[in-house]
Amino acid sequence: TLLVDDGSGEYCEEVVDTDWLQEGDILKVSPGDKIPTDGEIVSGVTNVDQAMITGESMPVRKEVGDNVIGGTINLQSLINVRATRVGNDTGLARIIRLVQDAQGSKAPIQRYADKISGIFVPCVLL
């Protein structure tokens, strides 16, 4: 949920798709919700399940000024988060990109082994 300043210092809530988020936007994240993008907590204290990103089995306490990672889960209480990275710049997006790059390329030693096996196997079969 995006919190939009109505000009009088009050915030109104607007549900928007994550594709529309911009750096600096203030987001309301309720307990049980996924944090939609990387950001910094501007109000509230909570515990966050970061297991998906860090592999850490225990929830991590987060308070005002702490960074949160998009895709992790707010477990305990309502927090407001200022978006610091959005879209393809988030930590999760970078991890996905690294995995895709790793799957699509061969290590130099693997190319060398393929070259040798291409010569060695036919010789053995003959």
C-alpha cells in the first residue's frame, strides 16, 4: 500500500502495483505481508523473516533506520518503509539475474573438459 501525502501533512492510502513504485515512496506494510521492495523503515518496529534471501532461520528484529529487503515477510507489526531500490535494482532482482547468468554460461574448465571428451571418447570407441 502506497502512502501518498495529500498536501496537508496527512497521508492517504493507495494500492498500486509494484511496477509503479519509485525511490522515495513511503509504503505501508502490514503484518504477514511481503515487503514489496528494498527500503528503509521510517516508522514501526517488527520482526522480518529473511530466510528466502539470507537462509537465516530466525526472524530478524527491524526498527526505524534499518534496511529491509524486498520479498521478505513482515511478521509482527505495521511498518512504514521508504523505497530505496525498485524494479530491476532490488537485491532480489540482482540475485535472479546472477542465477540466470550462471545457468546460461559454462565455466572455462567445463569448456575444456567438453573439448577433450570430444576427442578422447571417439578414440576409445574405435
